Amino acid sequence: MEYVKFDETREMDLILLGRVAIDFNPAYNEYVKEEFKPLKKVHMFEKFVGGSPANIAVGVTRHGMKAGFIGKVSDDQFGEFVVDYFKEQGIDTSHITKCKNGEKLGLTFTEMLSSSESKILMYRNCIADLQLDVEDIDEAYIKKSKAILISGTALAQSPSREAALKAVMVAKRNDVRIIFDIDYRAYNWKNEDEISIYYSAVAKEADIIMGSREEFDLTEKLIRPGMTDEESAALWQGYHARIVVIKHGMKGSTAYTCDGQSFSIKPFPVEARKGFGGGDGYGSGFLYGLYQGWDIIDCLEFGSAEASMMVKSNNCSDSLPTPEEVHAFIKEEKESFGEMIARV
Amino acid sequence: MEYVKFDETREMDLILLGRVAIDFNPAYNEYVKEEFKPLKKVHMFEKFVGGSPANIAVGVTRHGMKAGFIGKVSDDQFGEFVVDYFKEQGIDTSHITKCKNGEKLGLTFTEMLSSSESKILMYRNCIADLQLDVEDIDEAYIKKSKAILISGTALAQSPSREAALKAVMVAKRNDVRIIFDIDYRAYNWKNEDEISIYYSAVAKEADIIMGSREEFDLTEKLIRPGMTDEESAALWQGYHARIVVIKHGMKGSTAYTCDGQSFSIKPFPVEARKGFGGGDGYGSGFLYGLYQGWDIIDCLEFGSAEASMMVKSNNCSDSLPTPEEVHAFIKEEKESFGEMIARV
Amino acid sequence: MEYVKFDETREMDLILLGRVAIDFNPAYNEYVKEEFKPLKKVHMFEKFVGGSPANIAVGVTRHGMKAGFIGKVSDDQFGEFVVDYFKEQGIDTSHITKCKNGEKLGLTFTEMLSSSESKILMYRNCIADLQLDVEDIDEAYIKKSKAILISGTALAQSPSREAALKAVMVAKRNDVRIIFDIDYRAYNWKNEDEISIYYSAVAKEADIIMGSREEFDLTEKLIRPGMTDEESAALWQGYHARIVVIKHGMKGSTAYTCDGQSFSIKPFPVEARKGFGGGDGYGSGFLYGLYQGWDIIDCLEFGSAEASMMVKSNNCSDSLPTPEEVHAFIKEEKESFGEMIARV
Amino acid sequence: MEYVKFDETREMDLILLGRVAIDFNPAYNEYVKEEFKPLKKVHMFEKFVGGSPANIAVGVTRHGMKAGFIGKVSDDQFGEFVVDYFKEQGIDTSHITKCKNGEKLGLTFTEMLSSSESKILMYRNCIADLQLDVEDIDEAYIKKSKAILISGTALAQSPSREAALKAVMVAKRNDVRIIFDIDYRAYNWKNEDEISIYYSAVAKEADIIMGSREEFDLTEKLIRPGMTDEESAALWQGYHARIVVIKHGMKGSTAYTCDGQSFSIKPFPVEARKGFGGGDGYGSGFLYGLYQGWDIIDCLEFGSAEASMMVKSNNCSDSLPTPEEVHAFIKEEKESFGEMIARV
């Protein structure tokens, strides 16, 4: 069954709206290896494009999809780095604009303490991505696309909050599918009620919602707290959702479809370098499968494989694989661990 | 037909959320008469409680309804004046709290240039009412009431914006009727897209929506601009609205009900002192009729009469009449101008 | 001895820099008398131009001096009221500019509880006068004047703080006498250290300093706290001060001159309507005498008389007297109470 | 002649007040060499403690002086990195406090385009160092030190501005020598008048002033623009300055002493890696010489040598030399280029 119908006449596959930033990761390459240690003791860093929707934009583009990005960058060398990188990847950057009041690109310094412990130190005060404005939302652009992906981080503060909400309203009236990637970051939010108000406002309009159990709990706080996954899925499907994906970290994740079915997947076994980037790989892979018209369980397996490939890597954007690499990884893992290794 | 069903077991009739302020009107009483003139030339002023939801709270209480108010006032003599006045009227003030960071009560200086021209000069920077916070929204209180009235001005800025949106969500899950009085004031809003985003968010959840044609246009900008009254009514009734009241100033107003009917009324002929306060009288009278279970056309006539009584007066809160006074005014007007004077 | 030498070739006598605001005082006139009562219970108000340097500008102009004002007003009817009023008085308003970001004129609501108790409720958030900017300081204008009076309130916040400090530097390099009227208002200041830093920065450059003992204590906190009046005078005379006037309210005030002398005066006995406005009358009268070349003790007596006339009145600006009226008042008081009534 | 007399009974030599930050420099070490290129193309960075007064604190401590630091750092791993590093160097960190509202440590990304072209990209919005508050200025601490060094950057914004001004006042009344290192950074300042106001406020109180010609021009804008070095020196010596050092980049610098003498020095010839850090080496070396009681020309030569050593290096703090290393460098340079190589 085709749960989400994309309009094949649209020239773009996906427009992503939200945060693009720079990741500074402890150097770990052929020249230098900063082993697991507290961030304050790291001396050398590698610079990468980062930010969840930016990574998914890179991921789906590497899979051959046609993506564009609506975002705001700093008017400096870092802003140029990001736009240059997107262009090299083939992402449409026509709707990325520069800040005018000296706001800077977000920075994420990653701390890798062990294969199971990683943290981030974020620079997100007076930050470029949250300066996205309603003026930046171009209806003519949005309606060129089959779908728009809203990253929940864009809802954390005005004026980006209103830009994201406008994009949802504009997408709705132009029959553009809405994908909501909750992507919770504590930074910039003032209180939990606010999170529930704005997450739920977008979730009510979304065709696809993706998030962890904790993220759904935050979203549902003012509607009905303490729901099970099945109840959450039913709630959102009572609005517009066709597919609700709820993740439980290493325990796996489940996609609930609007016909009452559910499909579950587990992570593939890998040695992790860090805890970040898995979700972006998952999103890229899952959406790619969906656009191909695959069965949901195959979309999930592909997403899960891509997630596992990402946590092994030292970064989030540069390491995103091609479909061939994902297929090869799945084949290899299945040969080692059995055909059903990721199935529940 | 009973379009909106109120839960008669609830102890309060109506909780109003939003702006309470002070009106300084050119003195016009038995001692001093500041005739029509530019504000800068006015020397003596009279002080009154003001703000649309505050006035409606006074109005319905004078009609015998049990009302409460959720709002924020300054921690000074003006804040005390407002709370004292509410208490004298019989309004429950248990959920009016004081600002902690020196924010001041809003002030409205009214300029009365002629019987058809009046303007206002507002003090609304760092203002008390917009400091209402999600912490101030008490579910146990809201669920005591048959209905909550949200004044659109409360949506103009954070943190009041989120407080109002939370109140709507809390009302919804407790089956409290939601009345949305759009009450547009240009002050504090940043752009028109923002207005449409937040007005429509509340309008989608409301059982009753009241506003002028211009206010509906602002609300609908990002959904479908340029609608007729009938189209607007149909749009909101497609969500949750049972009654949609659209006003056209001196040309009259129409209530569209969810059974496809519409009922129209005109103003009663009076000599106006100012252009303000009519809407608050209208709202008080219309809601009173509705709570009495009257036919819609009678609710409208009562509201229209109360509106006409208000524009004749020098102020907005002190002059709000009792039901007996409204009935007497209607009787007198009909005797002078005919039974159908306000009917279309 | 001529303690302060004014350059008689300059076309203007005095430019005042700082706060102009509106006073709303409980109505007390031939039509309406709001007797002593808490502010919240006052129903009718009279509107007057207010703000200490504004009042002194009015005062010295009524005495025949040629004054100008550097200030910022709101872009509304209240801003126009102030400028119109200044023009009517004969004050040069060429360097009063309008705010561009919606800042409003300060408002002062006066509470008159008894003849010895009065308070004020101030509206000073996002306020017009504190928007004065370094761009507003015009050297060509300042050097036209014999002296500039800096009101300490202008130092409470940026950008007005820097505008005032620039005016002092510009006056200095153009040999314009600097008069510092400390005029402390708690509002807008963040902490006492800040007050000492900025008050002392201006006091160090001033030719004449006027303030209460409390105001000198605030000024000296980071230099040497706990000084006597004599020590304070000596400290500032060690910088540039020629005359230091220290006030002790009802106990009288003393002028310390740079030749080591001191001259004291007491208030004239009157029935006070309020505690405000006395200082402005005092400043106007004292400066007038000084410009006339009078002996210091005569300047003080004239200032003290004008102060006493002001506290009797219901307002601060409209009641400022002409020199003839002050002379008449002194004559009358001396006839009633003896020649030495105000002398110490 | 001993131009500046330090109180030898004080236990500390120098307390520095101002900015401590992190420098991210393109990696250039035995493992990785990021050659000259635009910042956006740099992939690997090395992290160092940075900020002019922080570097001077490190420099003088390496020379054996007892230094302390008054500053504000972020409450995160970067803040801890800075404090740990200071402690390792032997700097007293008892008066470095942590920000409470999420402000972050300043970051400086250095762009090295060629040996003569380098730029910086600064993160200085909502920045930790400018949160220094008057509450952080501890008189008991300041009076333990022979001198305090105020970095002009601390004057760029409140509340750090007032903290620095308070420190100057407190130093003054405790007979602590005041060293003003102008250290102009365009970031955070609003206009040039403001710069002149605050720089001159500190310069008027300083015993030693160090800055470039451009920095003196900024300082003197509102006093007398367009002065020569000799006029500048005379102006400040007319206040409290004993030594005024004015730098002209590659053309060398001159120290003007209060006895009317002047002493000039040139840079030592080296191949520069970057344009930054020279001033910090200069300051460290010059002050070290002064504390040793050397002749001014020897202080200058030592400072100039240390400056030359710094611009050769890839960073500003880690490469600061010991006195032995500076002496060795001078010896070597003189052997290569002649005894008078740096003398004018």
C-alpha cells in the first residue's frame, strides 16, 4: 500500500527547512587521532557541515534525490563554507540567505568520551539559523516540491518559529507533503509547554512524523501525556499523519501506518564512534526507500543500516553513503549475522 | 436550535484571558467637559479600567454571569486599581498575578476628534498583560468554567502568546467551550504573516469566533485570502466553529451558524461620543443572550443595543449597562424608530 | 567674587540636556479637587509638561534667559504637546528630535497622600528621553551657549548615557560651562556602582554641581564614601567645580564656593501640596541669580523662594513664576516672618 | 629614571582584567600543515587559549612574574579548559567566575592567507567575557597587586564596561598602578564616539598607555582629533600617564616618558606566519623589563623581540617564550643582522 502519495509532476523531491551548522569533531583521521577524552583536553578538531536537516539534505542527495534547502547562514567564511559544500553535493541553495545583523552560524563541538558516551557543546546564542523569517518563505518555491521536511529545532525561537509555521501552512494549501522530524535540542527552548504547543502544531498537519519516544512525549505533553506508542500513532493519524515513526534508540524503532499496521526494525551491530548522526542516516535512508515506493519494512531496514554506518563514523555529513554502499553494508551484515539480524 | 452547548454543572460561566489596561479619556462629566479636540490639547483626563476582555468581563458580570479573569498586572497602584475594580464588580481575580520585572499596565489615551473620528495613543512597550506565562495557566481553574474567551491581543507576543495557546489546549482537553474574540491591535505584532499564523491557530479550535471583516481577512491571509463572509464562515465551521460572527461596523453584522443559517443585525441609531467600546458592549450582550438560550437574532439585537449604548458614553467599562437597562434602551428605540429598527 | 565666568559673547544662556516627560497630577483646580488620597483612587488627572531639566528650562526662560533643549520625544501627540509647549514658552526646540522605534514619552503619575507624603509612579520602560544618541549631540549648537546643564537621569542608560558624556566632552573643548544637576531617579539604573561611575565622570568635569546629600553619597561611593559636605565640596573643587550646592531637604541647603566660603539658606514656610518640583524651582532661581551676577546668598534665597512657591502648587512646569512674582513672594514672606526667615 | 614606581610590598605583580577566549588556528604542526588558504577551506584546527590580556597573563607568568586574572568564562568544558590552562601556567584564577545565563566563551577563528595577510572570524555575541560585572570587582584582591592592566575590549559593552571602570576607580584609591592596553576590536562597539568616551575615561587615569596610532586616534576623537604622537603623549601625560607607548606596526614603536624623552624600536626581521600575537608578546616583554627596572630602550627591545617571536608562531599563548628564550633570540638576531638591528 502506498501510504504517502507524492505528486510526481513536481520537479523537486524534498525541500528541507531548518538548521545548518558546523560540527567541530575531535580529529580522527589518518594523520591525527584524538582518542576518547573530555572535550577540554582535545587539541585538534575537524570541521564538517552539520545540523540534522542539513545532514538529511546531504544524505538524500547522495541517494540521487533532488533536494533544496530553506535556511539562514552567517555572512562570513563559515556561511560560505556551508553553501559551497551544499552546492558541491548538488543541493539547491537558491533559498539560503545571509543574516544581516551579525548573527553567526551555529557550532557544535562534539565530545566523545567512549563508544557509548558522547555529548555536545553548542554555540547557539544569536544564531543564524533561527533568524529565518516569514519573508524567506517563498510559496512559488515550496510548491515545486513533492514534500517539505520541517526540523523541529526551527520552532525553538522567533522569527524562525513563524517561518516554519508559515512554510507548513503554505505547503498545506499547495498539497505539498509535510514531513516533521522532531529533532529536539534543549537549547533555545524556554519551557516544556512551549515545546508541546509548537511541536503539536506541526505534528497535526504532518503526513509523516519521525521522532524518539521522548520527543513524542514532549510533543504530547499538553494534549495527553503518558501515551503508549500505539496511542501516539493513533492520535496523530486522527489528524493527518499517514506514517508515524517512533524510535527507542538501541532497542529499535517502529513505523505505524494509517491502515493500523506496524513495522519494527533494530539497529545493525556496529562499534560506535559517537552517539550522533544515526538519526540523520536513518531519516535519509527511510525517506529514500519511501520515495522508491518500497515496502515499509524495507525502508526501515535501509534507514537502520544507514544509521549504523553513521555512528561508526567520525562525522555526520561527509560520511553519508550512497545507496550502493548501504546495500553493500546490509549484504555484508546479513552474511555475518544472518538475514534477520535487524528484524524484530 | 442550541448551537453551543454549555456544561451547566460548571460553577463559572466564563473565564476571560487577555488584556486589562487603563483608559485615560478626555474628561467629560458634570464638572468638566473636554470637547472634541486633538489629544495634545486635552488637559484633563478621567481614568477607567479598559482593555477589550476586561470590559467584556465587566459587561457579562453586570448581566449576572459568573466570570473570572486570567491576566497579568503591574505591581503598583495601577495594578491594584484594576484588581480592586474587578473585585467590586464581582469578577473572580484569583488568577490575576503581578509582574515581577517592573512591567507596567498598558495605557490607552483616547483622542476624540469628532463623533465619527477617534484615535488611541497606546502605551504597550514592556507591558504587563503580555507577560502572562504558561505557568499562569491553571488547568484546575479552567475546567471549572463553561467557556473561556481568548482575546486575540494576547497572541501578539511571547510569553503571553504561549500562555493563550496553552489555555486553548487545556480548555480543549477539558471540554471547555472556546470563544475567540479576534480584537486586533496593530501594536506589538511584527508582520501580517505572524497574525495569520496565530489567529488561525486559535480560530481552528474555537466554538465561537467574533471579529470584523478586516480581522477575518488578517486571520485567513495564509490559508485563503479574499474570502466572502459566507466562505469564511464555512471555512471555520469546517474546523470546530458553531457560530461565526462577522462585523461590518456601521453597516451591521451577521452571525453564521453551523446549520447553514445566517442572522443579521444593524446598529441602533445614536449620537456617538467615540468609536471605541461598541465591540465590548456587543460581545457582552451577545454572549449573555447565548447563555440565556435565546434565539440568535435576539442575542444579536441585544448585543447591538449594548454596542450603541457604549459608543454614546465617555468610557468603556464604567458605562456597561445591566440587562434591564439594555431592555429599556431597546424598548425606547423601537418606540421611536419602529420595531424593526435594527433588523436587516 | 565671580565664581563662574560666562562668555557673554555667546548667543544662548543655557542648553539643557535630558528628560522631558509628562506629569499626570491629580486634578486640583477651580472645577475639580482630587483631595489627598492613594493614586489608585484618583479619578481625574491634569496633564503637564514635566521632567526636571524640562522644568528648569521653563523656569529660566520665564526669568528671561535664552534657553535651548537637547532631548528626544515620542513621535506622537504627546511628543508634539511637549514641543508645542516649549515653543510657546520661548525655549529653542531645534535640537529636540523624535524617536524612530516607537519609544514613548516618559509619564509620571503623582500620588499626593498628604502635605508631607507624595510618591510617583513612573512609566520609563523603552522610554523616549533615554534614546538620545551621540548623533544628536551637535558641537556647533553647544558652542553657541554660555553653559550646558546635564541632568543625571540622562546617564541612567545607553544610548542617552553616551550622548550626555559626549556633550560634556564637547562642552569642555569649547569652553562651555558645565552644570551638573544630579537629579537621581532609581528607575533604569542597574546598581549603585554604576551610578557612582557615571555621576562622578560628569561631576569631575562640572563647574557647578547641585544635588542632595544622598545624591552626593551616590556619586562618591566608589571614590570615598561617607564624606561630610565640606569634604565633598573640597573633593569636587579639586577637579573643576567652582560652586558645589548640597541640599538637605527641609533643613536647607548650602553652596560651597571654590574660595573656601560657604553660604546657607533654609526653605520659606509654606503649606505644601506635594514634595516634587521644589528642586526645579530652586535650580531655576539659583541659576538666574548667578547669571545676573548676584551674591551667592542672594542667588540661594531666590532659589529657595522659588522652591517654596513650587511645592505649594499642583504642578511643576505651569506654575513656575516670573522674577517679579518671586521677588513679590520674598517680600511678602519677609513681611510676615521677618527679614531673616530663610537665612541660617 | 624610574618612571613608574611599583609598591614592592604588594604580593602580586599584575592583575589583568578582560577577555579570555579560545583561538582556533588552522592546524600547523608536525602531523598536519594547513597551508595559507581562505578560512572556509581549512579542515583541521588547533585549539589554544587566546585573548590579548589572557596572552599577556601567560607571557608575564612565563617570565616569572606573579599574575592574576579578573574575568568571566562559560560554564562548560571550554570555560574549564581556560581555567585549567591558566592554573598550569601559574596564574591566579581565584577571580575568574562562571557565567550563569548560558553565555559562551569567545571564539577566534584565524584565517592565514599569506605571511602578510591574516584575518579573524570572531564569535562574540552573548559572550562570556563581557558579562563581567561590578560585583566581580573585589577591592581586597586588587589592592594586593602592584598594578592592574585593563584591556580596552572590556569597555565595549555593559556590564563588563562598568566592571572595568570600577576596577580603575578601585585601583586609583588604593594606589595600584594602572596600565591601559587599548586593544581595539571593532566587534561589540556601537559607534566611534562611544569608543572615544570610554577609552579616554581609562586613559585619563592610566600610568602606562599602550596602543597603535589608530587606537590613540580612536581614543582622542572627542578630545582633539588628528594629533601627532608627541601631542598625544603630552596630552595623556597632562593627566596621569608616565609612559605612553605608540605603535606603528612594521615601522616600529616609540615610548614617550613623562620627562619629555622618547625611545624608539623596530621589529626584528622574521618570516611571519600570521599578523596576530605580536602585540601580546610586545606587552609581556615590555612590562617584564619595566618591572625589572631596566632602561626603557631595553624594555622596548625585549618587547620587540618577543613580538617578532610570536608572529613567527602558529599560535599566541602556547608559544610565549621564557626570558632566556627571548635573550637567546635577541643574541642570535644581533649576530646575524648587527647589534643595532632593532634600534632606530
